[in-house]
Amino acid sequence: MGSRASTLLREEEIEEIKKETGFSHSQITRLYSRFTSLDKGENGTLSREDFQRIPELAINPLGDRIINAFFPDGEDQVNFRGFMRTLAHFRPVEDNEKNKNLSNTEPLNSRTNKLHFAFQLYDLDRDDKISRDELLQVLRMMVGVNISDEQLGSIADRTIQEADTNGDGCISFTEFIKVLEKVDVEQKMSIRFLH
Amino acid sequence: MDLFFNPFDNLVCVLLGISFTVWFTMLLVFIIVPAIFGVSFGIRRLYMKTLLKIFEWATLRIERGAKEKNHPLYKPYSNAIIAKEPTSLEEEIKEIRRSGSNKDLGSTPEFEMSDIFYFARRGVESIMDDEVTKRFSAEELESWNLLTRSNNNFQYISLRLTVLWGLGVLIRYGFLLPLRVTLAFTGVGLLVFLTSVVGLLPNGRMKGFLSEKVHLMCYRICVRALTAIITYHDSENKPKNGGICVANHTSPIDVIILASDGCYAMVGQIHGGLMGVIQRSMVKACPHVWFERSEVKDRHLVAKRLSDHVQDKSKLPILIFPEGTCINNTSVMMFKKGSFEIGATVYPVAIKYDPRFGDAFWNSSKFGMVNYLLRMMSSWAIVCSVWYLPPMSREEGEDAVQFANRVKAAIARQGGLVDLLWDGGLKRAKVKDTFKEEQQKLYSKMLVGTQEDRSRS
């Protein structure tokens, strides 16, 4: 009955997504509604333009980097599974989950995976290390035209100096984790659902 | 053979003749005559009450169906999906830094790698749920109203409901739609004809009086053509001559709804085609403010014509929709300041539609005008409430933008709508870079500000 109803999510798909991401049934249906409303082309996938149409995201200084996180290397369409997989990083960590050993793989919203999401925002070329150049580019995105190149350069140098323990001039993921070991990542990189 | 068919043919003709006569008499008596005199038999309200009972029953059936199959029922998010904390950029980044601080409390760090968490989270929050994009598509209903177009996620529709839905389709498309289309043509036709006739009269009180009556009558017929059930509140605040009436915009029908209760001077661009014919004949009877396409861009010209109009106290109040585009009636978006700079008294009006009977929002990127009108005429009804708010004027020391925001807040409060600062033009246009630059500036202050402190000490 109607074109919207025919794109309803099947129960099996909802179960699969539940297992993979940990979202509840109602959260998945709600986010599916959101996915379809963003999908202006109505072809079951989102493109970068679909994301850029969200004004609050377009004015975010790191908007483009965040959009990029949804598109695995080289592709420019993301389907609902991929969409949920990326959003799952921001699911809050529940207490009973910390003890439960779900499967062999780590849950998408673990502390390490949340940190990895943030790491990838810095790591522009996805070579698993943040070079000085990459750090400078991301800093430039965050501050716009308000800070001079020299000042920004010294900020980048200081940051790398403090984090780089093996002296290769870049920040690896392990070094990244070490620098942020005291930060409350679980709370700051989580989005709470109302239902 | 011939003898057998003739009386049968005659009978059919006679029956058809009688039914047509009955049909037209009923139309005249129950719809057109009350429209002329502005009275109502109350048929529409009775219809509305019946429909509500049917919807309640349908909701119960769907809920029961869901319980039987033991599946959670989909409840659309009428409020937000996620909890958004209203903290500022500065507060949050400071909090993140504080939680991970392994430096002494005296020195404030200038940049931390964890600062990115703020932007990441805000960005993903806006992907999950943002305030703006959902205003440009039809509002989701809490329970199904037996229209295919609003069946987004309502499964578990039993046989009885399907039968009811089928009956609904028959009634809406077989009976209501032809009736409404006939009325619409009558209303528009009469409007064009009668305003041209009145236009032939010399300017004076008689012309003004007749023009008022003609406009009101034709708009009332159009209201019945949509089966619009309107409740007007606080009619003592109705706009007077020399003022500007501003209202929130949901669809072109807003004009018909307001103009069937009072006389206004319309403002707008001259179109071609049927619209243009209607506009040109309307302006013969009383002065409306129509602009050519080229004149619309010239803001000074527009402002001058509007202020000339309001200064002439014999002319009707101007009707303007400052949002500039149709919004889905869950919120009020930025008011363009042009109409608030003129200096006339502003009469705010809040219009709130009840989406259960038919969604009045015109999604112009999805439907053209004709498609939209057909959808309107094949819904159950258009039910809305109109509140006339007390007049407002610009206060001392208030600029046009602040005044516009004050009026917008009053309208949002009365209509129960969300008051947003975002521009309705975001429906089509990209957001301006200045907003991103503001955020960048705020963040830069956090980094550089501490530098200044350092150089001082």
C-alpha cells in the first residue's frame, strides 16, 4: 500500500543489524525513517550531497571529514547497513555490555573503536598515522582564517612532540590512544537515544 | 424490439434528469447559498466528528494487530530521537579537556587532540536528527488516517481496516472529489467573472462594498471546495486598513483560509496562465499589489509600493507571508525583514492545521500545483485553527530583525510551533558560510586566547 510501505525494513534485516550494531529494534526503525528521508534520490543509498544538505552538518567545520567517515575507500554511495555501522560507533556503552563477551569481534561502540573513529578524522590518507601535514590541514579546517600559519605550525609541532613516542614524526594509533588515555571517551563520543 | 427499448430509454433519461436536478439543487441549497451569506449548516463539523471516531477505531485495531503478532509497534518520533545537550562549544571542549587533563591546573592547554570529539559528536548528532530538514517534508502522523499517502510504517492492517480503507477511497474519489472540483471551478469562475463586472463600476464606496462581498463569497465557495473546517479565534484582533497582516506559511491554501474571513490586499508576483487571469481580474475590483518578475528583485521598489499602500487608509490591509516559502506547519522559520521595515502596524496571525484529516503542506519540490490541489481535494478534509493575535508595532531601539523575531515568537507560541532561526530558503539553497566561520572563530578564540595570557605572564 503506497511506495513508502514497500521500502519497509524486513524483520531479518533488522535482526542482522541488531546483532552487528547493538541498536534496539525501535532505534533501527527510527533511523531507517531518517535514512529514507535523507535519501532524496530514493534509490536506497546516500551520497555525499545528501549529507551536505543537512544545514547543521554543513556549518560544522569538520563536516566534510565526518561525511567522509561514512564512505569506505573509493566509494561514493552508502547503503543503510553502512550507515548504521558508522552510527554504531556513537552508541553509548551500557554497563552490562562491558562484562558480556558478545562475539569474537569487538563491539562497534567500544572505547577503542570510538577512538579509531576520531583517529580517522585526522588521518586524511588512511595510512594509519597522522603526519604533521595532516594535522595542520585538520587544524586549518577547525580554525578557518583566524590563526596564522606560523602559530598553527607551532601548535602542530607541540602536539606531535608530546604524542610521538617512537620519534618517527607521526602519531600512530597506539600513540593516539596513549595521549587520550585519561579522557572520558565513552561519554564524550556517545549519543543518547530518547527511547 | 423498438417498442421494448423506447420506454426504457425514456425512463433512464427521466431518472438522470431528476438526479441531476436534485444534485444541483442540493449543491445550491447546502453549499452555495450559505457561502453567499456566510452561514453554515454544521454538516462539515458533523463529518469531522464522524471521521475522528473512525480513526480512533482504526488506531485500536492496528494496536491490537501488533500485540497479537507480538511485535513492537512503530511510534513515529513526533519529538526528537536523540537527547541533545544545549551546551556551547567552549563549555564542552573545556569539559573534554578537563576530563583528560594530565597537566597541572594552572596552565590551560591551547590545543588537545580530544577537541575533535566535540565536532565529531555534534556532526553525527545532526546526521541522526536535525532541526531543519524535517520541516520540509510532511509531518508524520501518530496514527493512521486511512490515507495511502500517510501510511509510512503502519503495518498490521486487518481485513476490516482494508475494507474501510477501500470504502474511503470510493467516497473520496467517487463522491467528494468530483463535488469539490465542481465547486472549485464554480468559485474561481465566479471570482473572475464578478470581479471583472465590479471593476466596470466607477471608484467609490459602492465599488468597495460590492468588491468585498464578491471576494468573500467566492473565497467561501472555495473553502467549501476543499471541505475546510476552520475555527477562527480572537476575531476582535482582525487586521484593519493601513496595517500589514503576517502569518506563517504552509500552503497556498492559507490565502483562501484568511481571505474567506476578511478582506485583504494580496501581494505577489504576477504569474502567467490561469493564475495570471485570476490576478488581473481581482485587481480590477480592488487594489492588490502585484509585481512583475523583474520588479521582485528590486527591494526598494517593493518597499516603496508597500508603504504607499499602507499609508492610504482607504486601502485594505496587506497580507504577507514573511517566511517566503512553505514550511510543514511544525515550526516557524526565519521571517524576512522587508515587511517589518515599512513602519506600519503588524497584525500577526497563527495558522495551525490538524494533519489527521489531510496534510495541507505543499512540498513544492515533490508536487506541482495541480497535483497538490488534487491531493488536497481527495483528502478527508482540511481542518485548521486561525488565531488573530493583538497588533504589534516596532518599539524604540528595536531594529527590523528584532521586531520580526518578536512577531515570529508570538506566532510560534500561539500556534504551538517550534520557533527556529533557520532560513526557510534552506529548502533549496545551501547554508551560508558565515555560520561555519562563526564556529571557526569561536574555536580559534579557545586556542589563541590562551596564547595572549601566556605572553602576558
